[in-house]
Amino acid sequence: MGLRKEVNNQHSPSVPDEWFRPINRAEQNAEKVSRPSLSYWQDAWHRLLKNRLAMTGLVFLFFLAIMAIFGPIWSPYSVTTIDLPNQNLAPSSSHWFGTDDLGRDVFTRTWYGARISLFVGLMAALIDFFVGIIYGGISGYKGGRVDNIMMRIVEILYGLPYLLIVILLLVVMGPSLTTIIVALSVTGWVGMARIVRGQVLQLKNYEFVLASQSFGAKTKRIIRKNLLPNTMGPIIVQMTLTVPSAIFAESFLSFLGLGIQAPYASWGVMANDGLSTILSGHWWRLFFPAFFISATMFAFNVLGDGLQDALDPKLRE
Amino acid sequence: MLRYILKRFTIMAVTLFIIVTLTFILMHSIPGSPFNQERGTNEAVQANLEEFYNLDEPLYVQYFIYLKAVATFDFGPSIKQPTATVNDLLGRGFPVSLELGLVSIIIAVISGILLGIIAALRHNEIIDYIAMTIAVLGISIPNFILATQLIQTFAVNLKILPAATWSSPMHMILPTIALATGPMAIIARLTRSTMLEVLTQDYIKMARAKGLSPAKIVFKHALRNALMPVVTILGTLLAGILTGTFVLEQIFAIPGMGKYFVESINTRDYPVIMGTTVFYSAFLIFMLFLVDIVYGLLDPRIKLHQKEVK
């Protein structure tokens, strides 16, 4: 300290005034924040907007949701009414997607199937979300013995061949939409619980959690206010990927005849009906449900990928 | 290592026990009995039948008889096909399902890894985009939908491949493609992302600086490390392939285990339901166990006996 003082004292008088120049504007403003600062979510949204594939998926899903809600209402035909004189009509101006072997309008049935698929997917994701977050949050935060026991249970559930259990449950409870959702949720939350637990395990050692604890915050509050908001990214990604697997499971089960029952339409049921048309050439009966199952799963998958890139700061390049 | 194996083994046993019990409970809550459809059986015959299959005993006794059957792996005769025992059906169906599953997983692993490597080496080039589009499509198209389209195209329209049954290598092509595409796509994506990560590592630069050929760098240095995540998801993929065989066996009329399982549920054939479920589950759980052990053996960085902190 003493040395620097000495140096300053020595040199300051010897610097002539003309050596001083006003700094230019650009330098003056260098420290100013020129753009509005973005929150984490705004930043992620901008990133997602730039991802063309993910946006295509999002737009398609938006369209699908609107058609699922209004399609069956707008259509002059009913989903279940049988109209034998008009069976197996090819797509035309009155039946845009044609009719099936009982004369039902495939266009109407397709959107009705969209309702079921989206409903099953969203419900499964929501149930996974709540159960997984509560279970994973508690397990990760409590740690030690509680965590050990809870994770052993998860490990056992993880090993169960879930589709076998789902099929057995469906047979016991009788095939219906509720049964499918319940059956899918019985084992579905396990993946979410694992992710939440892993995140919480990392986060709970940070100082802001310690600060909350020292202010006397209760466990429930810490998990809800400190830990979960910080793990939202991976949770949302996991949810976006849960939806297509639930949609797949529903159509798979309906295809096997264990899910949604006739006369109601699900894409799986329609594909199964359409299977017999491979030889008869009524291609529209298989094509439309097949196309929409695949397109919906595709949309959710690319959206999930896009969200993962947008929400995970570690992957940013 | 031994401690780890022992621990995994205990979990495996508990899981199996839970499945066995769960199957029993669920099966006996299925409405209806196996003799419902048999008209004209008088009460004496019915009682005799029930006695033969121990259905007249109280549930807990049936449960112990059942546990004994599982332990000795002897599920007795089928109810619907009295001439065949459950073991006969399993013996007939399992080799077919195994063949279908095994061929599919081998195709999936090999083509998935190759696709992933090519995409990673040509990162952000047109080949990469094509490969990854194929991969996302492969994940998105359900296997039963793919199967129907394959039959339509190759069997009905082009008439170059048989549409159904399981009697020659030609018959195997369509079902295995339908079954392998999904897992292949998952493996390709995983291989690509880990390859991209590995290729930026210092030891790859080092290998390049030494003047090794690109092929040697990829296969000897990069791939080995990039494959670890693929090994971890093999267990899950296997589960998917096993359940996939269910529906594909229906579509292609393949006489495998899936066919017996679905049939037995529809006819309430208790011994067959029990047999197939327990067998499937045991097989799957054992495979998951093997994958875990293999993973530990392959990667020396993982100390299996330590608690995993993720």
C-alpha cells in the first residue's frame, strides 16, 4: 500500500493536462445494458422459436388440439351412427376422409380419436407430474434412509414389465378410458420421480437452500419454492416425452382390442379396423389413423427435443 | 463386485415375488371363470373340473399351490387345451418369440450404431440431417402402424415378401424390420450425441496427432466410450421389444408367446396367464440384471459396490 501511494505522489504532478482527453461515447456506454434482460423462460422461448422443427411440431399440435375440440362439433356426421348405404366410400367432398365399413365418417372419427389420444397423453403426463414430483422431491430432499427405501421401491417398480401389468389391470377393471389412464399411471410416474430426485439431490446442497433453512422454512416450502422451480426444465422435457409414450400405449392397447371399445373411435381402434382393408383397397381407413398417430408422436418428440435444447443451459453452445 | 451382484440379485428376487403375487391377485379378480363358456356342463362335472384345477380351494391355499408351481416351474395343464401343459405352450412359443426378438435387437443395435456414427462424423451436414430425420421418424411411428404399412407395400402391392406366418427367413424380414426400427432410432440418436461429445475429447486429438487412421480413431478410441450409454438403455429397449412381439405376433400371425398370452387372457385360462406372465417377467428382469452387470464389467470407472450418486 505504501509503495503505491509513493508512486502516485511521484507521478501525478508530472502528467500534463493536455494528455487528458474526454473518452468517446461508445466507451462511456460500454457498461450499460443495451437490451432488456431476459428471464430464463423468455430466453428459452426465444431459443425454441428459432428451432424450426420444434415450432412445426408446436403448430401441428395446436392445430390438432383445435380440431380435436371443434372437429366433431363442426362435422355434420356423428361418431357412432351407423349408415350402411354409405359404407366404404372413398374420400370425397361430402366425406373428406371417406367412410368406414359401417358408413361412419372417417373425418369425424379421426378428430374424435385425436380427443382421446390427447386426453390420455395429457392426463398421463399430469398424473406423472404430480406423483413423480412429490415422490422424487421427498426422496431426494430427505436423503439417507428414507431415500434408500423409496428408491428401492422405485427400482422394483422399474423392473416390472409395465405393459403386462397394464394389460392385466385392463382385463380386471374392464376396458375404458379411465382404466387406461389409471393403468398407465401405476408405473408411469417412476421415470419422473427418478429425474426429480436426481435434480433435488444436487440442488439441495446449494447456499440458497441453506439460507431458507436458516430462516426456518419448512421442508414442504423448501421443496416447493426453492428446489422445484429450479428443476422445471428437465421436468417439462420429461412431460413432453411422456405424452407420446402414453399415446402410443393407448393406441397399442386399443389396437389389441383391450383399450377403447367400439363404437367409440380411438386411433388404435381405427387402425385395427383398417387392418382388414389392406387387401380390399380401402386405403383411407388405415391411412388416416396411421398418419395421425405417427404425426402426433412426431410432433411431441421434436417439441420435446427442442425444449430440451432450449431449457438445458449446459447444452448451449 | 460380488456385493453389488448380491444386492441386485435380492432386488431381482423381490421384484419377481411381487410380480408373482400381483399376477395371482389380478388374475383372480378378473370377472368370469374359465368354465363360463362351457354350456351343458352339469354341476358334478363343474365341481370335478374345479377340483382338478384346485379352484375349489380357498384363495390362500390356491396361492400356496401357485407359489409352489412357480418355484418348481410346473404350471400344470392348460384349462382350454387340456392336452397341453403350460410348459408345452411355453416351449412351443418361446423359441419363436426369442428368435423374433433376438434378430430384431441385433439388427437394431448394429444399424443404430452405424447410423449414429455416420451422423456424428458428418455433423451438421446433409447426411446428419437425413439420418436424424430417419431416427425421429423411427421413434414416432408405432411398430404396429409400421407393420401394417410394410405389409401393404411389400406383401400386397409389390408381392415380393410374404405377409404373414413364420416359416422361412423370407417370412422374418417384415416383422423384424417393424420391430427393430424403433430401437434402432433410439440407439442412433444416443450414439450420435455421445459420439459428438467424445470426438471433442483430448485423447481423440492425441490419437489424431499420432497419425492414426480415421477408422482406427473412430472404432478403437471413440466408439468404445460412446457405447456406454447404449449399453445402459439396452435393458429398456429389450422390454420394448418383448412387448412389441405381442402385437406383431398378432398382426403377422406368428405362433409365439404373445399369441398365447393374449388368447389366455381372453379365455381366462389361469395357468397359461400365470405361466406366460411369470416367464416373461422373469426373463425380462434377468436380462435387466445382466445388462447392469455387463455395464459394470465394461466400464472400469464405475465402482459397482459404491452407492450411485446421480
